[in-house]
Amino acid sequence: MASRHCTYSCETMAQTLEWMNAIAEFIRPYRALLDAHVVNFFKERLWELVDDQWMDCLRKESAANLLKLPSSCTQQLGYTLGNSVDLYYVVFMEIVATLDYWPASLKQFLYDLRSLVLPREQELLDKISPNLHVSSLSTVLSQGMNLKKKHEVEILSAVVSSIVHESGAGKIIDVGSGQGYLAQALSFHYQLPVIAIDASLHHANVTNARAERIKKHYSAKLCNIFPISNLFFTCHILSSEALTALSSASLRENNTKESAERSSTSDRGDCGIPEIDIAEGKSLSNLYGNSFLVLAGLHACGDLSVNMLRTFVDCKQVRAIVGVGCCYNLLSEDCLEKAGGSCGFPISNAAKLSSLILGKNARDLACQSAERWRTLTEDAALQNFDVHAFRAAFQLVMFLYVKNFGLVVSSNVLFFGFSYVVFSNFAIDDMRGFSSELGKSSHNLASGCQDGQNSNKYLLFEEFCKSGLSRLGCVFSEDMDLLGIWNHAQSYSELIGPFWSLRAALGPLVETYILLDRLLFLQEQGNSIEASLFPIFNPTLSPRNMAIIARRK
């Protein structure tokens, strides 16, 4: 079987386009697998989407090994963008080659998939800038941050600071600033002027209140360097699209006056945070002065990451951009939601011409964390698949016994047709207890103690269904044959692990295509812009670790 070495690069527009075309060609035969959702596993017999030989092979694998399938497509050793040397790829091929009972077509699928995925292991940051140095944040600045957030803010603030100094920019705009962690690190740790903008008034108020507390601590240190009041400023931007509008003349004079008046009213909180709305009459320089700008975004959600790129391209005042995106599931997709408008995907001209449609289920898949799955224990892996079995069997209960299944609405949950949207509160609160009990069942199964194990799982499934129906505002009836549904589901439940793992393995590939689309959009602007993709965070700590870094030449 011919091996396919990872030779793709995205250093030039032609190379990026070649890579994207290869991904599109690879994805098309697995369209049904991408569109499927594990909640419909039993109802729609989704195991039939997988090759029979593959399924017969993978059903014999341990749960822990199945969870390694997605992560095997993201681990990197010795590989950098534009470099065809990939030591892990060689090791991966050698391991798979020893699995003689695996079908050749399954091995080829994994080889090809592995060759198309962006490298995700954290790179040495001096490749971004030789003078870049990451320093630890003080306890005052890192207050409220968990380990993940502290890791992200320390690294991204160092990267942004380095790029600001290289570009000669006078201000940073932290887009989608949330609680202001990045903006405050740049302002108080690196002494850089920052404007934090966010669409949530609550976040803007929290950011300013937190900044005031930090300001008291740093006043003595910084008063002789910069006026504290000029280092940090927060404003409330009314929408993601407003950011793009700002780059092409975006405020009417009367809106400015109205916003100033509204900022003093009680609904603005105590911080007097100004609003920015889409309008006409003022350019970006009217808002931020005539100094050059750097746009920064730490996990700017959905279309916001894309609007940052459009603003960078349209506004010459913005000299550089450093953005880490997230929430691909919230992207607007041209063919589905904004035909003819400014959609979140695709954004490059070439991708628009390719006619590749991802859809929400595929974009959901791109948000998964393959790197974290490989660290799960055997018991945790079994619990993971058991929870999927419970939820998929519950879908059968809903389909068979709940009237108006096509549209069931409660305060927490919404179903459209057979497509599962969200099952949030139930999953967060109740599944912790179910996972604990499932862990005991899984441990007994692994230990060979199977007596009563199936009946224990049925009792947990019954409790799961009753709680779920209650959350949906539906009434449980003794006429519901939960035992019959569970027995039917149990006969196919061992197939959930292989199905889920194979589908999850496609997630990093979908994310790769989305990220390359954004990079290609910048490359299509010509030689005046230098753009690259760079994995700046530890992917196990921060799975969305790919930064788009672009500078004007």
C-alpha cells in the first residue's frame, strides 16, 4: 500500500489552495458521516454509514484505543508548517502497520486523514519573533484565571506585545475582550495602550470594574511611566458586524451624542461605558486617533474572528492582527444563512467557488478536543460511550412516545425535527451522577463482574429518561416501554464507540479547512500582507490553539 507522506504547506496562496482542494476531495465520500449526529444512532441505524469491515474490526478494540483514533490525527513531532519532515507520521505508520487484522482501506483512511490535518503541537515562539519573551503574570493580574486561561493570556499577550513593537503601532484593540484578561495583561504588565471592546454590556462592566481594582495596585509602579487613565479603556460594541463597519466609516454624529447620553443612565451601570453602533459619518481614526493599530482576539467567537480579518484588510490603519478563533458551530455559512452577504464561512474567494458545504454538525465536530481524549482512562472511555448510548436511546423514547416530537420547546431545550440542538442543563447537572454510577458499572464490566450489570444500566437509563422528560416539560407514562427500547439499543451499543471515534477523527480535518480558508482570504489580498498560521498554545490545555498572525509589509 502506497504511503502518503504529509507534504502539504500553506506558505503561499497556491499551496494553501492545493491543501484545501485535497481536503475537500477527501471529505466528500464521508459527507453522510459528517452530517450524522450520534443522538440519532439507534433511530437512524447510523452504524450502517460505516464500512462493514471497518466496524467488525473496530468493535473489537478497547474503548481507550478507540479514543486515540481522533488524537492520532493531531499529534505532531518534528513537523512545522511548510516542512515535509514529520517524525510522528512515520511512527504512526509503523504502529498501524503492525495491526494486521485492520482492513487495508481503514489504514489508508487514517494515513490520508493524518496527512491532511494541520500540525497542532505547540511551536517555539521565537519563530514568531526572535525577541519574544513570555513572562509570568503577577498574582494580581492572574486573579480569577484558571490554568488554561493563564497559559493563554501569558503567551498571547507576549506575542501581541512583540508584534506591536515591531509594527510601530500605538494602540491595541482587544476584540471580544470578555472579562478583559488579555487587555489588562497588555495594559498593566506590558504598559501598552489598549481598547477593550465586547458585545456584552455585562462583560464590559466587569472588565472596567476589574481594571479599577488592578489600577490601584499598579498605580505606584506605573505613574512615572504612563498616565494610568490612558492605558486602558473599555467600550461596548453592539454587534460583531459593527467591528467591520468601523473600518469603512461607522458612526453618525447623532449616534455618538445619543450614546454619550445613554452612558450616564442607570442601565449603563456605574462605569459609563460608551456604545458603538453601525452607522455613517466617522472613520476608525475618529474613534481611536491617528495612531496605527493592532487587532488582537483571544478565542473571538464565531463570525467575530472573521470580521477581525475583514477589518484588518479594509482598514490600512490596522498594521497587524493576532487572532485565535473558536466556536466554529456559531459561524454563519453562506449557503445556509447569509446567501450573498458577509458570511463567516467560507470567506476566501477560492473556497466560495469550491461549493463545499460543511453544515452545523460538521462545524460542531470541528470544536471537539481530540488532544484531551487520549488522556482518558479505560473506565472514562467506557463512560463516554455509555453516555452516548443513553442519549441515543432517549432519542428513540422521544420519537416513539412524545407528541409533536418535531418541535419540543422548553426553557432549556429546543429540538427541530430529528436534529438535536442542545441538552444543556440536564447534561451539566444530572450526568455527573450518572457518570459516577456508570463508572461503577464500567469497572465491574472490565473486572468481569457482569451479573446485574445490564440491569443496573437499565435502571440508570430509566432514571435518565424520567429526568430528561421532566426537563423537557413532558410527562412520563408507564405505557412507555423503556425496557424494550433499552434492550433493542443494547444489542447495537458496542458499535457506538467505533462510530463516534471515526466521526470524531474527521473533526481536526474540518477545523483545518476552516483555518486554511481564513489564511487563504488574507493571502488573496496580495503581497502587501504577510500571513501565517501558528500553534501558540499547548493543545491539551487549550485545544483551539491556532493563531492567525498577519502583518502589513
